[in-house]
Amino acid sequence: MIKIKIVSITFLALNFIIILKLNAQTEVEQINSTVMKYIEGTANGNPDKVREAFHKNFNLFLVQEDTLRVIDGKGYIKRVEKGKKYNRIGRIISIDNENDAASVKVEVYFPDTKRIATDYLLLLKIKGQWKILHKIINLKNYQKVEDLVSNEKMGIEEIKETLSNYIEGTANGEPEKLKKAFHQDFNLYYIKNDTLSIILGKQYIGNFKEGKKNNRIGNILSLDYENNAGLAKVQVLMPDRNRIAIDYLLLLKIKNEWKIIHKSFTSKNYDK
């Protein structure tokens, strides 16, 4: 009898693991489908498909002449002429997701101008549908790989310093470090009751009082960047609340300083 029970429990456990893997695969497929609507819609002149991919209030961010430029999302879609083919070749480089939040890296090649755009996208699952909330862009001339890696180490260290200001500032009650880490107009995005919720950045920083310690343990899980645009994933353990938060952060290098432009996050319980 004991053996039968063990086999039964093992079988159920294996089934549970398989179900989790299938669900994860399904989420990735859904995210992939959303991003491909953006890629194909912009290449084939299909503004309706592009509109399906993005949240209605999305914006695009990039650095031009060392200054942050914000492009209105609705205006961006209007510039996609219906039926007009655009010589742009897009591909998804990576997808990362946790619960109802995700980030995606996309590369778009423009053969006519020999330029490559790198897009870093923040996505949230809203009412059962993945939507691109915001994207940041880096545009550069096509170069050989060896020409791109010379400053890689320095760039990573600079981004880590910005992320450390965020992690340490929230843990140790140092709002000035938070102001240094975030762009002044940043916001935070998350899903509550299957609906998009937004926290204003200034309000968020105001929650952290000078010198007041918070039991938060932050770790950088990954980071990726191209020239002056970057994407980071940060894990924050909150033992007092038995919670773990995952942050996806968009960063741009403005006036020689890396700034977090926007942050989306999700959270879940964890076992101590």
C-alpha cells in the first residue's frame, strides 16, 4: 500500500510539473504572438495589428543629442501607412516573464540605411492579454561584433551602479539615491485585479523616509544593454511580508548617467 501511495504521489507531482511547464510555454507563446504583431505590423503596413500589440497609452523613449525624447504611441501608429511595405527586418532576441509581467528584446535591421534598432519592451498581462506598455530604442549603424564590445564592461558597471542606488536606497531609506537612480518622470506599472495600475514615481520615492530601514533584499538577476539603452531584471525579497517581487526596468543613458525610465513589477509569496 505504501508503494502504491508513493507512486501515486510521484505521478501527481510529475503531472503538476508538466502542467507548470506547459503553462509557462503558453505564456511565452502568447508574448511572442503579441510582439510579432508589432514586428509584422510595422513591416507590412498594418496599423491595426500594431495597435493590437500595444497598450493604448504606450510611449516610446530614446536618447537624441544626449536628451530624452518621448514619442507618443498613438502618433507612432498613425505613421504606419496601411498597405505600405517597409524595408525593416525584425526578430525577437529574448523573452523573459514572471507571472503577469514580462520583458522582450527585439532587433530591427534597416537594410536601406544599414542601421539596427534595439527595442527593449515592457509587457503586462491585462485582462488575459499581453500588451506592450512602453519601449525604449537604441539606433546605431551596423558594425562588426568586435567593434561593439570594447566598452561593454564599463557600461555594465555603470548600469550596476544605478541599480545599486535603487536597491540600496529602498532598503536603507535613502531617497536621494532613488532620485539619482530614476528619471524624474518615471512611473511604476503592475496588475491589480486584472487591471493596469500605475504608481507615480514621485509618490513612490516619497514612501521611503530618510534613515528608515526596510527589510528588502535586492539582487540583480540579469541586465542587457546596447549603447545608451538597457534592460534589467531585479529580484527583491521582502521577508516580513513573505513576498518576492520581480522588477523589469527600462534604462537610458542621459547626459552620461544611466537612469531608470520606467519599471513594471509582479510579486508572489515565497517559502522561508
